[in-house]
Amino acid sequence: MHNRWLVGGILLVLGVSGCSTAPPQRSAGVLPPGTATVSLEAGAATKIDAVDCSTMRDSLTHIAIGTPTKGVDTYLATTGGLTASSVSFNDLDGFTGSYWSDVQGKAQVRVQNDGYLIDGVARGYDETHPSAAIDKSFQIKVFC
């Protein structure tokens, strides 16, 4: 009987100590999967916890950040290297606009710290001047 209590106590201590280890620390600038930060005009980065990444046709990655009514929709092409095909902003900090490869704006994308870093310039409209088209610089860090 005494041996059963001893073995039970050892198992309990091992089980509790196994659960008490701290999660691994992330490097600076690395967000948890399913998270993004978006900044416009080098302003403060807005953290968004709603990120959905999906691969389409083995050569196109779709990244939806936020919601369809307030967020960013991005398509990244992987054929011939990683490039941004489009980046669309919908009412993000009052800005609605887009970048389209070879059509308007400019953008570049690279892999950084296991996530994507997309920066460039989008053309669109701001709620403060809704009748005048403007260009806004942007930076997106997203971890799928």
C-alpha cells in the first residue's frame, strides 16, 4: 500500500511539473499565427487578430485580415518568386483603396520572421476627403 502512494505521488509531481513549463518566447516583432499589424502613412500599427490565409491553385495565397467591411484583402503570387498581386483596404482607419500589380500603386513582399512583410503605396479615398483620390503608404506584417 505504501508503494502505491509513493508511485502515485511521484506521478502527480511529474505531471504538474510537466504542465508548468513556460511557452517559448517569441522574437521581437513576431506575432502569433493568425495575427497581423497594419499601418498607414507610417502611423501607429493596428493589431488585428482575425487573419485567414488560404492557398489557391498552388501559386496564389489569399490573406484576409479583419472583416470584409473593415480590413485588408491581399493576394500573393508565388510563381517566379513571391510578389504582391493586390492589396485592398476597406475602411481601415478611414481609408478605402488598393494596390494592383501593374495597374496602380506599388508593393513589395518578403518573408520575415516566419511571416509576410508587405509594404507599398495604395491609391484610394480617405473619409476626411472622400472626393479626392490620394496615395497612402502602408506596411502589413502578417503571420498565417
